[in-house]
Amino acid sequence: MKKSILTYILGTCVVTLFSACKPEFKQEENSPGSIDATSFVMIGGGSVSGFMDDALYFEGQKNALAQLIAQQLELVGGKEIHQPYVSQGSNGLSLEGNARFKLNYRTDCKDISALSPVRAAASGDLSILNDVLYNGQKPFGNFGVPDLRLLQVNEAGYGTQNGFFGRIMSAASASVLSDALAANPTFFALYLGVEDVLSYAKSGGKNNSELPSLSEFQTAYEEIVNAFIGLGCKGAISLIPDVTQMPYFTTIPYNGLTLDAENAQTLNNIYNPLDFYFEVGSNPFMIEDGNANQFGIRQILEGEKLLLSLPLDSVKCNQMGTLFPIRNEFVLTLEEIAFIQTRIQGYNSIITTIANQHNLALVRADAFYDKLQSGFMYNGVSMSSTFVSGGAYSLDGIYFNAKGNALLANEFLKAINIRYNSTIPALNAGYFNATIFP
Amino acid sequence: MINRFVFVLFLLLVTFHAQISLGQGFQVNFQGQKQQGMGLAGTAYYQDGASLFFNPGSVAFSNENSVNVGFTPTFANTLYVDSATQQGYRTNSPMGTPFSAYGLFKLKDSSNVRLGLAVYTPFGSTVQWEDNWIGRFALTRLQLSSIFIQPTFSYRINEKLGLGAGFIVSVGSVNLQRDLPVQHPNGEYASAELSGRAYGFGFNAGIHYNVTEKFGLGLTYRSRINMGVSNGTAAFDVPESLEANFPDGPFQSSLPLPQVITLGLSYKFTEKLVAVLDINYVGWSAYDTLAFDYEKNTPSLSDTKSARNYVNIFAFRGGVAYDVWKGLTLRLGGGFGFTPVQAGYATPETPDANRLYGTFGLSYAFGDHFSVDASLYYTQLKRSDTNLETNLSGSYTTKAIAPGISLIYKW
């Protein structure tokens, strides 16, 4: 008898101890702080819409900046937002009508096969422009529209000139802003101005007159913010990153012209009279520059950028960049880079002032891109702004992939938490896809 | 008898690997059930063959031939809570199986010489994290195991002073797995597995001094042992297009097992009640870097050197034993050890922290020849840190329980 009681007591003790052996996990309560996250609306360009790999397509939209922020706001009382999804099997559509990029083998003009962004189909899925997705009962929360510039946000009838808005607008006369306000938001976020500077930079700095002046920028931005504040919304607005850090502008080295003795001699014979010299090894490419000399050509300088739109086969096989200087549309000169950066600073000081005036959360997207530029470790993964291997950019070299968007969404959440004393947890960016390798 | 003993040892060697994450760093202190019952202390108190580990000098005062086989199944669970996402992730580590086997022999009754053979597992750990956990690119699984084989010679100089020393041959293995941040066509992450066998040599020496009938002192030194992996195998599961960047091939690495200096005290209050205290000084600063040297390097695969920067630490262990009635002894103990892992260096492989633990034990002797010991160990610890290398930032909470048993036959 005595023995069985002892066994019983010992047995109970051991069972208790074994169950005590697993640490208890208590999920923290998340607080919305002083925001009402119920109905979230975000306006912006490509990143906000989920545009990546140079196309709007389903998987990209699933990981749109607006969607990822909304997902976390759901933890503090937000409702799931509606998104204007492209159908799941679609290869997507770029601004120029192309299909999305995938990473695959591409054989170049020299018959060398290498991994490269390759279009998933010969043509983009133009059918998505015929979509009529507006539903008054289920207003969208994501008003990210690829290529949306600041001055177009409040432009009535914008859907007739940009089909990406055309498929989601409430009526032909609608503006992005009017539809966003009609969604009855309680909290808003803006990531605007990026497409403006991008469109200038992607053109190789061709039309700087298309960039809004600082006063135009201020007026338009205030108009949008005031409209939301008029509804009683609180919100987060983001600064504009230095777009010239994007791999689209940094992947092709300025001195990527590799010459052997014979080719160097040939080029020296041609160009020495103009004071341009070539040596065996790496050399700067020849570019067009109307101001350079009577021929309007010169060598590209260190710090100047060759764009990813540069036709590399022409460079490799048809003397582009040597006998035929690279056209201005593929180059950002030092002057153009300085112009972009100065303009971004101007826009950013306006955005900062507006955020301070209205006590909005100010998102330091610019600082995040800078941090990415210098590289950092994220939970054991090294992230940088290097094309493909850097882990953050999609295959277009401009817009982030899902992982990059998650990291940027975390910057929005961080700013919201700081400004509104909320405790919205960050996304685990490691959970999101980067580039898929064949 | 010796033949039978060797057979038992052989069985143990093939059956078990030491796999647990207990003790400071990856040190494991389960080498004797009686000592485990008394807070893992016993450097100045001879009790049984386990003294071959705790103090070869104490063995000089044994007066028996014995075989002692012990096993301590160990259950440890760690919860990691990521500070940014507030998500929790757990380990699914397998049961740890530290064991010890001791054979103790006196040549003849009058001799001052004692011979012993000890086989035990003082270092090792297996940490297996749940699938898709947030630190998967730092570590998914690490298995370290080592088995020490220590032939020992002890000599009793007089009734007060005993000396002993053993030569250690250490055989071990390592298996490290983690995910790589590149994705297969199906979205699965690539992974790396590094595995290899390791060997090392060292020694364990001790002095035991009986100051009075009641008061004993012990001092031991266990040397540092470098476990070298000279011909490991690195295997990569990567997308086909990246296979040339991550070639499978040999690698070299090494892991230092630190030196340990222990001062022990024992005091017999009565014939039935004894108390022991051990103070360890562990030379963890030997573990400053974890390096992997791949034979085939590529732009994607370079040799790695990760700073560990462990520091030397003290640990304090103590306990009491009380003979309740004929043949039955109860034990109670506990201890505290500082962590060798500095701020900024906590990793998923050894989520270590300062730790407090408690132990309990009992023995029962069935007549003159055969006895059974049992013990129970419990600890919990918590470490919050941001790792300087990976930026993993969060808190690790570990709870561990280890019930142990040993069988002793003496003649």
C-alpha cells in the first residue's frame, strides 16, 4: 500500500514536471494606439499596387505594399481590404504592354546562355484592361495605380488615360482621390511622388519639365492630405527614396567596356583626336552628350548611370558604347542625377512639413533605401540593393519583390507606432518570396 | 567480469549519442547520478566510479571493484519570441541521451593503486527548430556530440592524500543545417548541411585531500580539447541554376571544448549527513570563433568566420545527502552558473543564459553488491538579445528536465 502511494505521488510529480517543461507562449496584446484602423486606404504608385517584375500580376498584388500594411492593421481592428486582383494565371501587364519577368536562361548574341530576367510571355495580358472591378458594396482599400503621379491623384477622368485605374474606377469621371475618399476611410497612407521622379529618371533624364515644380507639388500634396483630414482620418505619409540607388540604374557598370589590345588600339585610333583614350581591360563606355564637343559624344564618367533598359546585345555585338555612343535615353549624367536628388530633397521637405503640420506619421522610406544601399542583415539574411542577389528588388530593378515590400511595410508600421503609440507588430519579411531561381 | 564490462561499454557506444543542450554553453554535466542529486557537485567526496570524471584523485580512496552504468534522458524545450513580429517559435529537439559508464578496479586489497576506465559525454547538444522558423537562415538544426574515453590511474599517497589522472580520447560528430535565402522553382528555400567527424585528446587530473575526518578538499583540472573536423562534408540543396555556385565538397572546422578547473569541498556533519560544494572555472574564452573553411570556394560560397567571443565563467554547485534508513539515501542540491555568451552573441544553437537549477536524487542498495541511483534535474532560463551577426532579435526561454538512473555492481 505504502509503495503504491509513493509510486502515485512520484508519477504525478513527474507528469507535472514534464508538462512544465515547455515554455508558455503568451501572444502580446496589440494596441491601435490613437488610430482607428477599421477602414484603411492607401494611395500610391507601383509599389502600393503590387506592381513587381515589371508587371501587375496576382502574386505581386498579394504582396502589395498596401495589402501588407493592411494585413498588420487587421491585428489592431482593421478590416481586410479589397484589392483589384488580376486573375491568378495571368502573366500580368507592364506599362508598355509586356508580360512579367521571370528569371530564366537567355542566350545572348554571342550564344552565351546565362540567367537573366526573361518575359513570361511574348505579350502582356492586355485583357486585364477590360476588367470592370468596381463594386460599391466592396470599395477597394488599395488605390495603388502603376505610374500614378502626384498631380494625377485628383484628376477627374484619370481612368481614361491609365487603364490600370480604368479597371477599378467607380465611373469614367472619377479621380483616384474621389474613389479613395468614397471608401469611407478611417486611416490613410500615401506613398506618392515616387512615380514622378522615376518617370524622369527612367527616361534618362529627358523631360524635366514633366516633374511638378515644388509649389505644384506642395499644393497637390496638401489637397490630398486635407481631403483625408476633412474626413477625420489619421494617416501615414512617406518620404521619397533616392531612386538612383535602384538596381535599374546601378547594375551596368559605367566602365563595363572590356577591351583587348587590338580593340583598344582601334578605339584609340578613332577617338584619340577627340582626347578620349582606351586601354586594355575595363574602360568607360562612349555616350552621347550634346554639350560635350562638336560631335556631341564623350566617355561616361564615374558616378554616371547606365540604365537597365540598355540593349545589351547591341553593346556586346554591335559596337554600341564604342563606335556607336550610347544614346541619352539610356544614361543619367552627373548633372541629371544631381537634379533628381535635389528635387527629391525639395519634395521631401514639403512632405515633412505637411506631416508635422497635421501630426501625421512620417515614414522614412528614403532612410530605408539608404540602409538597403549599404546593406544589412535581416534575421540571418543579408539584404542589399544589388540586383537579384540583394534579395529585395524584383526583376525590373525598380520595384521591390514581396520580401522588399514586407520590409518597406515594416517602415510604415514603425512610423505609425511611433506617431500614434500603437503596437502593431512587424511582418516577418523572411516569410515572403524573393527571386525564384530555375 | 571485465569482459562483460567491456561488452556493456561497446553496446553503449553504438547505441547512444550524447545530444543535449544543457549546462553552460554546450557543456553537459550529467556524469554521475549521485552527484547529479547533489547539484552536480562531488569533486571532494568519493562516492562511486563517477569520481573518475569528478576527481580522479578521489578514486584513490575507493575500496571496491565496480561497474557503474548511468543514463540521463533529457528533455529541453526552447521558445523564441521575435521582438519585431511578436511571433513565437519552438524547438522540437529530440530527447538528449547523455550517458556514463565507469569501471573501477583495485589490483589487490592492499594496493594503493586504483585503475579505472570512464566513458562519458561531457559536451554535446542537438537543437532542432520548428519548420519555417524566423531564424531558419541562421540555423535549422545543430547536432554536436562527443564521447570521452578516459583510462585513469589513481594513487593513494597516504590516508589523507590521493592523486589521479586520466588520458582522454574524444570522438565526436557535428551536423549543422540551415536554410539559404534562395528559392527553388516551387518556392522552397535552398539549404546547406555540414557534417563531419571530430577527434580530440586531453586529460583529466585531480587531487583529493582529507583535511580532517570530516572535511575534504578536491582540486581538478580537465584540459581543453580541440575537436577538429578535418574532412567534413558540405552538401547544398540549391536550385539547379545555382549548383555551380554551391558545389558540394569537403570542409574543415574545429570546436574547442574548454578547460575546467574545479575546487571542491565536502563536510560530513554526521555519519548520515554530508554536504558538498564545487566551484568550476570554465575556460570558455577558447571559443572565440566558429569558422568553416570550404575546400571549393565560389563567389557565392566563401569561408565563414563567425565571432562567438565566449568568456570564462564561474559556476557554483552544491548539495547534501542524507542516509534515511538502511540502504536508502536521499539527496538535494542546486547551483548557479554564469553564461559564457556575451550580449550580442546569443545564437539559436546555444540560447544560453545565466542559470539556476535544482536537483533531487535517491539511492537504494540491494544488499552488498547491487545498488540503484536516480536523480532529477530541472532548470529554466531566459535570454533576450540581438545577435550582432544575424540581427536576430528576441528572447529565448528554455525549460529542461532530466531524470536519470544508474545501476552499480560492486565486488
